[in-house]
Amino acid sequence: MLRATLVPGEIPEKVPLYLNLQGWLVYRGAGQGYMESVNDSDKLLTAYRKAIHDYPADLYYDTGGFAFMGFSRLLGSDDYYLNEEKYSLNFKDISYLSEDSDYQWLIKDPQSFLWNRFYRQKFKNLNNGRDAETIREYLELSATHFEKVAAMKRDVESETGSLFLSDVPMYQPAFDYLFQYIIGMKGISMAMRRKKDLLLDALDSFEGLFNHYMDVMTPPLGNEMPFQNQICLLGQTITNPKQFELFIWRHLGSKIRRMTENGGRFYFMVEGAGSTLLDYLSEIPDGACALHVESDPLDSLMERFGNKFAYVGGMPVALLGSSPPEVCAGYTRDILEKYGRSGNFIFSTDKGIVFEADARCDSLKAMCEEVGSFRL
Amino acid sequence: MEDNNLFPDLLEQAVRAGGIPDDEISAVIDLLTFSLIAHL
């Protein structure tokens, strides 16, 4: 069904529903606090199991495997704040890359830079004489946690047939990796202006390392899956058109060509507005991409790109979080009628459901029921 | 660079001490490098 949305001219039997559930709705819905949930694999998975039962969908982002904060705690990171009351997480804007010598180090040997500089500074337990013990504990925790996550996914898939997008190999261009995890927002803005050549070389070095890891450790899925890869992009929101082409598209464009050259399909999550990225999307082959842009109206995307893509979205979280079930059900029906009949539509919310204001539980249930009962 | 480097020597020792066979150590280090970057 999901795959059919990408085949031009093919109409699936129903409009698939994709949900990205996180935070308040999941943990509070299970009667649990935020910190106790994200620091305990069993509680985390129990909460997600209930959410998946309460809100039936064809595709979910995850079962909470990536929401687990036990790894950061074990490694000794204090780069984030957990807000128990709001069930939310914020991270500090810290730059671990500023000196020219560190850039040179990253350019010359990215693995050495990561371990001997970045990880050691960020993860306090890799720099306090407990390095070996921390790594052993990390390996043990990873094995235990991801075995539980995989077991739960198998159960859900066998019981409901639902799939998880987190099982699809994810690509992020080096620019996004660098600014989201290593250099921060202020740091990348300054580097784009003042260290252009060093930044370019650092990005090339990083891209090479992470493409190698993706090739070796997360090869594309088989053709029987709806998507072989996924891309998540945020960098277009903080770059001007010239910077986008120079720092992001140089890698992203090349990766998309590789992903699609043998008929590969990918899910493309564009956080925020598409911005300059939209000017490059015509290069993507028809039927290769399910496009989910947070802030651009579906009408404008469809008018611009026609049947080139499957489009993902339709329900604004602002409406879902503020309106009663009957209003959301009516809105859902209208959207299904408007976009669903063409066959290249996956119903979802514009953004992930993270905060209390993003969805009323009763309205989200009504939305799921409406999509689940709609037939093409 | 610092004198007491984690990568590659200390890291190899730590992974080996964790019970990983010799022929899998390099792959496990790659996996660790790839995994750690996304932790907050």
C-alpha cells in the first residue's frame, strides 16, 4: 500500500497513515513520568506499545528506540535538559569545533578527531579514567536495549502489519551532522562566514566517513520494502541559496542520485520550510520520493511538482491539539477526499506529535479512525 | 593531539576486553563511531 503511493497511476486500496509519536502523548498516555520513561528501556517500550495500540497506523516513525536517553546518561553527557513537566527535551548550543587546528585534525583523520577530541569532551565518562569500563557498559546496554526494541517491532509487525520508518537507513548530509551534533547553530553560522574553505574540507571529510559507514552498516533495504532509504534535512532553514548549494547540495544531490539510480525509493523528511531545497527537487526522478515538508502547504507543493512525488502530511498539529474530535474527523475526511483520490498521498501530521499542544488524545483517535475507514 | 588517545589503541583494548573477537573489533569500532555521534 505504501509502495503503491509512489507508483504513478497506481491507486492503493486506502490512504496509508503515518504517525510520528513522541513525548507527552506517549508517556503521559501510559501514566508514566518523562524521565522515568526515557531512562528505562522497559518503561519506554511499554509506553510506545500502548500508544501504537491506541492510535492504529500503517507506518510509525519508531517504537521509542531512539528516544532512549540511557546512552547519553551512561556516557556522561550533560549537553541537554529534560523538562519533566512538559515531557520535552532541549539541547544546549555548544560548539566542539572552533580552532583551525581542530578543523585540520577533522579534515586529516575524522575518526581520530571524533574519538580523541569530540567524544572525549562531550562524554565525560570517556575522559575520567573509566574509558574502557564505559565502552564495555555501552556495548552491553546497546545489545540489551536494541534486542528489546527489535522484539517489540517484530510483535507489532506480526500483529498489525505496521512498519517502522526507523528501520529504514537514514542519510543526513555532513552539514546537518556537523551543525546538529558538533558545532551548533551559532558555530556553523560563523564558520560559513569566516572559515568557508576549512568548513568545506571538513564537510567533505565527514561526508566520506559517514557515507562509508552507511554503505557498510546500513545498506539500502530490498525492493520489496516501500522505501530503501530515508533522508532527514534541516540545514536548508539556516542557509541562504548560495550556502545551500555550496555546503549542502554538493553532498545531498550526489547522494540522491546514488539512492535513485537503480530505481531506489526514499522518504524525505524536510524539517521547517523547504526553502531553497525546493528549487532542486525537480532533479529527483518521478516516483522515487515520498516528500514530507513540515511548513510548506501541500497545495503549493502539488501545484509545483504534480505527480512527481508521493506527498506526506495533511493534518496540522495546531488543529489536532486545539480542536474537538468531530472537527478533526471532518477535517480529515475533507483532506482524504481532496488529496487521497490521486493515489500518491500518505496521510500524516505536518510535524511530529511531541508536545501536549500537538494533539488531543480524543482528536488523534478520531483522526486515526477516519483514515482507517476511508476507502479509495 | 592528546598523549593518551582513545582511538585507536585504548578503544581497541576496551572493545577486546568486552569480549568481542579479534576479527570483529574493527567493525565494532566503526559501529561505535557511527552510533555515538547521534547521542545528545
